[in-house]
Amino acid sequence: MSRPKVLLLGKIDHAHDAWSTIADIADVIKPKSTNRADFIAECQSGALDGISVAYRTFDSVSITGKIDSELLDALPKTLKFMCHNGAGYDQIDVQACTAHNVHVSNTPTAVDAATADVTIWLLIGALRNLPIGIHALRAGKWRGSPPPALGHDPEGKILGILGMGGIGRNVAAKARAFGMRIRYHNRSRLSPELEEGAEYVDFETLLRESDVLSLNLPLNPSTRHSIAAPQFALMKPGIVIVNTARGAVMDEAALVDALASGQVSSVGLDVYENEPEIHPGLLANPSVLLVPHMGTWTQETQQKMEEWTIDNVRIAVKEGKLKSIVPEQKALEA
Ligand SMILES: O=CC(=O)O
């Protein structure tokens, strides 16, 4: 019997030992292409024939573009599993994968702590007006003139969490240590054990009553621009917003307007609508805290994420199933 074939889209940077175990059970194929048009042609040439499992990284979107119907039509019909290294899988059209009988996995839990850590860092930084001070100091002006407005303590403030999955719950646990009062909104209410005292509220109440809003929901067609002009208008004037989910869950242009009007006093952002481009209105605003998508940027977490994804590849090759199929496809597992 011929050996299974695994397609590697992107590279393994950390979990080399785990990846070497895949070579024991399958032939690993790497594409030669560096852009989507060439990749589709490479698929059509038959060079990838026989692959049953793909491992993909976030950055491999530069090779393939979005994993959508067009790409799935070009990929060999033998492909049954798409193992994504990352929690957010908005680069993959899951509906198209389901229609092509391709099962998709992501890396839930592996990213939770690191992403929540950056969320808290952004939250405190934005709440305390640190970006203005940092900016002034780097310009040789100490605190600047006038100095930054006084910030606010997290203690006693209402933190609204939109999306109470693994990351949202980790943010809640850490924010409690700062004395914040946690409210959340989610598609469905969590069990009391998972809530750990967080109060479930409707979306509008979350917007109206939060002092700080943390966006921790996945990006998909129904969550795109969940926060746009009408939602900013409902918020408490002077709210602080933190986004470590995906840029497009918020309308970036509307955010720039809400910052300009003072409706939003500051934001801490790790993600942007059109990465790596950043809205000029954000770059020009000294009171916003911006980092370049570094939520999971730690040795330990990157290693965990790769190992988790490799586990999915291994189980797919050996058992024809996944360790962590995405929620939209859970029913396919039965
Ligand atoms: O952005 C990071 C991830 O989706 O894991």
C-alpha cells in the first residue's frame, strides 16, 4: 500500500521533533509555488496528487490565498483534512470545505493564556494613557506638555467581554485579579462553572454599560463589523476598547471616527482589518496602543500551537479523524 501524503503549507519553526514523527508515517510534500496563481497551477499539474492531509500556517495565505471553493476545486479530491495552526480560522471558508468534504481543525486552548496576557497588557496600557507618555518620552519630552490626562484604575470598572470562549474566559480570570467586574455576551450563556461569576448580558447592555470592552469573538461572515458606527453610538462615552481577536470584527474607519469624537477614549489593538496595513487615522493618533498581531508571539505558545496542529495531522493520518474539528463541522464527526 502506498504511504499517506501530507501537504505542508508554510513551515514548522519550533516543534521539529513532533514534526519528524509525521515523516515516519507519511510522505511530506511542500509546494514550490509562492503565490496563489502558481499554486493553483501546481495543483492542476498533478504535483500534489494523493495528498490526504494538509498542515497550514497563518502566513501560508501568501502562497494559497484564502482556502475557498476555487482553491478546493483545484486541490486533489483525495484531500480530506485541513489542519490550521491558529485559533482563528477566518482564512478558511469552512462552508466550502464542508461542501468539498474537507474537515478543518484549529488550535483552541493552546492560544488562550498568551492572547489573554496581551489583552490585559493592552487594557491597562490604554486605560492608563501609557501610549501618550511613551510617545512623549521617546521624543525627548519626558511626559510631554501638556502631560497625558490622568488614566483610570481597572479596580471596580466593568469589563465587557464579547465572546466568552477560551480566550475570553482567560481574560476574565486575569481581569478579576485587577478587581474588574466581568460581564459578557456570547451566542449562548455559559454554565455557572464556566461563568465563574461573570454576568451574562445582552449585546446592547454590554455596549451601554461597559467601561472597557474586550473583543474575543471569532471572525466569520456573521461577526464581521459587529462593532460599527451604530454600536459605538450606544457605548458609554470615553469607553476603552481592546481587540485581540481579528481586526474586521470592528469597523476600523468607524473606530477612527469614534476616537476622534471622544466617544472612545482609547484602544489597545493587536489586530487590524487589512493586516499588515493599518488605518492612517490610527497611526496618527498618539493615544492608541498598537501592536502588530503578537497575541501568541511567545516561544512556549508557538511550540504548543505547532504541536497541537501536528497532533491533528497525526490523528488524521492514522485514524481518519481530528483532535479539534472546528465547531461548525462538529456534526460531521458523528
Ligand atoms: O491570531 C492568532 C490565532 O488565530 O491563533
